[in-house]
Amino acid sequence: MIEILRLNHRKERDKRITTHLALSVRVLYPNAKIYYSGDKDEKFEKSIAKLQEKWGHAVSIEYVSNAKKLVVSKKSKGYVVVHLTMYGLNYKEKIRELNTASNLLIIVGSEKVPGWVYELADHNIAVGHQPHSELTALTLLLYELNDCKLKDNNIKSDLQIIPQEKGKKVIESDKQI
Amino acid sequence: MIEILRLNHRKERDKRITTHLALSVRVLYPNAKIYYSGDKDEKFEKSIAKLQEKWGHAVSIEYVSNAKKLVVSKKSKGYVVVHLTMYGLNYKEKIRELNTASNLLIIVGSEKVPGWVYELADHNIAVGHQPHSELTALTLLLYELNDCKLKDNNIKSDLQIIPQEKGKKVIESDKQI
């Protein structure tokens, strides 16, 4: 079981990044749960719900008002807590170990990450030791945990894209649309 | 040589996604050139310039007012043009072929991609056949082209992060800061 905690979402500033983050998690770990703290954002939640109504339900999203409480609670249930930060240890050295954990909680920060995150995390992990996109870091960590594969085929949907060299082809159940 | 064309950047809506895209390209292909069309955005360009002043110059960014003209011109110079779209062919089947090209131009769309992009592209390629983040798609394509490695170590910078289990450590030339 993989769960994500997106810290300190800011409604205006982060709306698109957090949406992209949810879409990225959705094709990499379709059954993942995504928690987010910061501003409660109905618009973000609705946009993902609407997309999943059309393209198949996969990830679930839950707002938490107290991120620290969630992390403490997950740790007490045996989750291994990973925090993505460019100051952490190289991700490549950690993949095998992380893959042995039954339950992972991956924390994705925003601009200012409080000290308790570094302290409570079992692993502070860097995907690149340069300023980076938290979305890129999460995407690459999940991809590596997934043995460099997507899992978009695992999403049950009435709509199905038929890959094309040019143009677009989508079928709905049995009929082409 | 890898070049990226970010289509139809919208100053307000896309500012953070395009910034994250540049950061992602920077650690995956530090010498890449990023073109963007749509709204000319000084703020975006300055934010990347400022970051690179501090952390090392790597990618270069250029605004183009006419994206189609750029693509036609690159094709005439022998570039292989790749367009990322969820309707295209599976990326995994194309990596080897793309890696034989001397010069690649990778087009990353935004919400509405005009028909000429599909037509002019030598390859329409999907990273996942589900609605996705164009940033995720680009990140994973570059990562695969890169044999699943980052190249952030190739960036020349006075600042260097020393990976830590907890906390942050950065050195500047010889002194710790």
C-alpha cells in the first residue's frame, strides 16, 4: 500500500501542481491514497473526481487539517515514512529497501517544510541533489518503486484509448467515439 | 542534442507547471534547450535565470512567437520531432529508436494542441494512455532516454549538497554554509 501526503497545498499557488501530482500518482499507483494538508480545495478535489468519473476511478483523495498527526498515526501503524527532499540520501540506494515495506507514506513538501518532517521521516530521500520539482521527484520515485513501469492499464474505465501514429482514437465499451 | 518545445504557455495558468518543467529538464538533460511559445513570460525566464545563477547554469530558455515555424525549421535541419500525447504509440517501444537520433525536438503540449503538431511530428508518443500530466510524460520520456538516470551531477555549481539522513548540508566551494 502506497500513500502520499502532499504538504501545505496553497489553493491559488499550487492548484495545478497538486492536480498534476494526483494525475501522476494515478497512472503510477492507481490504488494509491493521496492526503493533502494546507488549504482545503474543493475545486481540486472536484476536478479529479470529474476526471475519474470519465476515465475510471483509481486514486482517492482526502484532506487532513493536521499533517503531523497523520504522520504520527501512520508510523504507529507500522508505515515506513519517506520524505522527498533534495538534501536527503540518493533514491537509487533506497529503492530495494523501500520495496520491502508493506506500507509506505511518501511525504511531498512545498516551499517551506517544517523540521518535524525531517525528524519523523524514516528516510529523507533525494531524487537529484539540485533544486527540483517535487512532482518530478515523486514521479521518479514511484516509477523506480514500480520497476520503471506505468500501471495505467490497471485502471478500469469504459473509455479506452487505441494508440495511433497520428490523431486520436477512443472507444467506449464496444463503440468507437 | 535534445531540445524541448513547450507549446502555448499561458502566463497565469501555466507559470508553475512550465517552471517545474524547466527544473525537471535541467536535472535530466542539463544542456538541453527549452523553447516555449504562447505568452512571453519574463517572470518565468527570470526565475530560472536566478536559480541557475545560484545553482549552476545548465538549460537555456528561448521564447518563440511562431511554434510551427520552429518545428518546420528543425525538421529541415534533420531533427527528429517527437510529440507527447496520450493518444500516441507506447513510449517503451520507441526509446531505442529515439536514442539513435542525433537531434531530438520534443514537443510538450498544453490544453489544446493544434492538428499540425500531430501531422508534423515524426512520432506521436504516449507515456500512459490515460489523462496525464505533460510534465510527468516529459519527465518519464527523458528518464528513459537517459537509461533511467539523472544527470544532476553534470551541472557545474559552486554550491554542492552533501546528502544527509536528516537535515540539510550545503557546501560552497570549500566552505560549509
